[in-house]
Amino acid sequence: MVSVRPETTDQARLVTLLRDDGPRSRVELGDVLGLPRARLAAEVERLVEAGLVEAAGPAASRGGRRSSLLRLGRGVRFAGVVVGTRDLVVTVTDGELTPLAELREPVDVRQGPEPVVRRAVELIAKLRAELGLGRLTGVGVALPGPVDVREGMPISPPLLPGWHRFPVRDTIAAELGTPTLVDDDANVGALGERHAGVGRTFDDFLYLRLGAAVGCGLVLGGGLHRGATGSAGDIAHLRLTEDGPTCVCGEVGCLQAYCGDSGLIGAALAAADAGRSPALAARFDEAGTLTVADLAAAAGAGDPAAHGVVREAGRRLGQVLVGLVSFVNPAIVIIGGAPAGLGHALLAEVRALVYRRSAPLATGTMSIVLSDLNERATVVGAARLISDHAFTAG
Ligand SMILES: [Zn+2]
């Protein structure tokens, strides 16, 4: 498999263009990159020799000499690993980041990092065998918590007990002998939206990620903005109230304690316990516990208390978003990871509050939408994360 990197910035621009736009003719590539024909031919030749690019047959004629199509080499293969609080997902993609095969299985992240990382490596090996692949071009990893990208490890992740400073990147890179990068799932999801989702057409957007962990990925000027130490967009534990629900971090009133999965379940349990929701109480008596899906079902069936929990979560999210929107001025806000059945109710609350409380200049043309990629955003984003590295001139 191909594990070399482009040698020059022109080669890097060329493979990035083929990754993002698919096969292109030599003539188009020359036009887009502004390279003279001889120079382009030389750069393409080097990339073909390295296996990064290959011919893909003749291009449609534009009159005159027929041009040939080029695409990324068949040996360019990335793996994306998404560690969730419940599931582990491993995907192998081609050079254009289209998933070729995927494995998903339940995971218990509270066992600590070693068994989870070992399992991820095993699943990658399984996919490689299935697809008949040798060494991969690179591996991207998404974790549900703060990550020091330069060190390649999580830093005090509240949802990953025992993972603090575990060298996730170096362990996987050593096991597989391939370049590896690790980032938090909000940043990775934003990269996925940028590559294959609504974010493709926007250079400045916010990707708000819900689920077990709440976070925000910022794409500014076309690229991911990580901040000085990589914690930009880490909004999970912004404190919204002094007397709110208890959070997994030990504080009270955090955004995640209202909008994260366990916050929603906690509020649903409280409603059932206080006799405010017959639907949730009945479900609790039946199952001995409540899930986000139960809350969605009760809210969907018109249970006022369940609907109240969702509205409160939407209002808290909107409250934070008003600040973010006025500060960042995004062209669009994409909400990903919303629990099935709750997305539209949450979105309605968020929209109402943000449009009411924001300056017209900031939100006049800004839309707030649900992700149409859902979980595929992180899978594709993980491959995008490492491909950005692999396609930089080395
Ligand atoms: Zn917290």
C-alpha cells in the first residue's frame, strides 16, 4: 500500500484536489492549479511513480487533443476509528474518503484504553484482510473527550476514566506501522461535514455535536481551528447555572448536564420520579431504567413533561449558541449527534432562541440545520484528519 507523502506543495495540492473533487483530467488540473503543462506532467509522473496517483482512462474531449483522467491511486487507503461511549466503529476508505468496509461493535470504554485500542487494531487488521490490503496510508482516530493533538493523547476526559495521557496515537502507529492522528469527535465531525456534508460549501461554520459528550468543532477560513492547545470549541462544561443538574465532571449546571445523553436521561428520570410524566414512569416500571430513546418516544407521543425536558435542553443549547454565533459569525451551524427522534424538537427550540436573541447582521443569512451525515461525519472525518496529514508535502 502507499505510505509515501507528496514531495512538493504542488503535488500536495494536486492529490488534495483529487481527494476532494474526484477524478479530473490533466487539462482541468493544470487550469485549477495554474501549472504549465510540462511542470504538471513532471509532478504527475512523480506521483504516479509513488503510487499516489493513477490514470483513469480518457477524459471527455473538449476539442483538440484528448486529455486523460487522473485519480488517486488504488493503493491509497485510510482507516477511520471512532471510539464512542457505547460503540467502536472502524472503517477503511479509499483515497477520496469513501468508506469501503466498516465494522461496528459494542465497547466498554470504562475498561480503560488498552483493551479498546487493542480491539481497534484487531478490527483494522480484519478489514485489511477482508479487502486484501497491506499497510495503510494512515489512520485517524476520534475520541469522545479533550485530546492533545500534538501529543496524540486524551487529557482528563470525563467520559473516559483511566484514559488520561494514554498514548493512543503512538500505540496504534507502532502496532500498524502507519502514520496516525487522534482528535476529539467534535473536531473530527466538523472535518467530516467539511468533506462530505453541508459544510462542503461553507468556509466558516460551527459543528455542534450532541450525544454522550457535547462539543463544538470550528471551521474558520476553510480549515479546522483548534486554538492554542487544541481545546477550542470545548463547550461541554461551560457553567450555565449555579444550581443546575450535577455533571459527570463533578460540577453543576454545565451545558453537558442539560444536553448530553446522561443529562437528558437524568431529567427524564426526575420527571418520572416526581409523577410529572405518566408515560416515562410507565416505561421505567417496565424496563427498570430510561434511555434517550424512551424520552424521544414519550415526547413524540405528546407527554408534556418529556417535551419540557427536550425544550429545556434546546434552550440551554441555544443560550450557548447565541454567544458563539455573535463571537464567531459562522455562515451556518450544523447540529450533529442529536438523539434519534429528538433532533427536530431540539432544533426548533435552538432556532427560536438564537434568532430572537442575536444581532440581525450575525444571523440574517445564517441557517441552523441538523447534520444529514449523522454518524458518518465522524467516520469520514477521521479519515479526513489523517489524509490532511498524509497529503501535506513531507
Ligand atoms: Zn461538567
